[in-house]
Amino acid sequence: MIESFIEITLITNRGFIAHIENIFKDRGIRCDVLLLSPRLSEQAVIKRQILEGVSCVVRLTRMSIATGKLSLQLFDRRHGQGDVRFERKLILYFV
């Protein structure tokens, strides 16, 4: 099962994407990457990932590159798979 899902919005720098993906993988966190098409609803994509059991969603944008910050949403499944709750949104700094 994928533990984290990295959602990419309007970034074409593949080296940057690989760098962020490796940060998670180097810490033993399984992840998958999606280059989000402007035609897809971001909320629909996130809901789909929640249903597939993803524990968190990371958003990468051009602003991520400029500021060195990642947006991370965690999902609380302690109340069962049918009652997934948005737990918190973190901003992580990376080097």
C-alpha cells in the first residue's frame, strides 16, 4: 500500500520532483507521484487517494521550489476506513 502520495501541480523540473520523492523513500516511506492535469479536480484526486488508503498527500507547486516548503495533509483512520478524517496540514521545510 502507498503510504504517501505526491501531487505535482505545474512543475516541469523532474530533478526537483525526484529529489522530493527520494526524501520520502530514503526514510522508508512508500510514495507515488502524480502530475496533476489541469483538467482533473484536485479534491476528486485527493478523495480517490483517501479511498485507496493513502495516509498523506504532499503538494508540490512552483511556490514549493521558491520557498523550500512542502504542504502535507495527513488523514486520520483511527475511527475506521469509512470514517477518514482530515487530521492536519503541515508545512515542511526541505533542503
